[in-house]
Amino acid sequence: MKRSFDERQIIGVLQEIRSGITVAALCRKHEISESTYYKWKARFGGMTLSDREKLEMLEIENAKLKRLLAELMLANEALKEKNGEKMEA
């Protein structure tokens, strides 16, 4: 059965390599393939848990800002349309 790992768990697994354990032993311990380990390392290699938390906060803030921008663009477009109708009348 395939296990699923969240990003915090992945970072924890990657940090275990610092204890001196080999990649093969680490992969056996967590029941993952070496290719999975290297994919994770490429994606999360230098990241710590605090880095991940900061990234998560930035992603949330970015999503809020994108929604705000979309709302403002819609409001701006509505004002342009309303203003254009007044000029024509």
C-alpha cells in the first residue's frame, strides 16, 4: 500500500539524512523508493519546517491579494461601464 506524506513529514525525512544514515537505509525505514527520496530532495532539499511555515503564510497572503485584485478589477470595470453609459446619454 502506498503511504502518503505531507510536506512537514517529507522535510522531517529529509532532515534525518543529517544523522549519518544512508539514503538506502532511510528509504527502507520510511518505505519509499530512492527515486522518491531524490524527487523530494530536489523539491524540499534545503527547507526547514520554519521555512515551510513562512512559505505557507506567504501563499495564503498571496491568495488573499489575488482575490482582492480581482474584486478591484471587477469594480473598476463596472465603474467604467457605468461612466460610459452616462457619457452616451
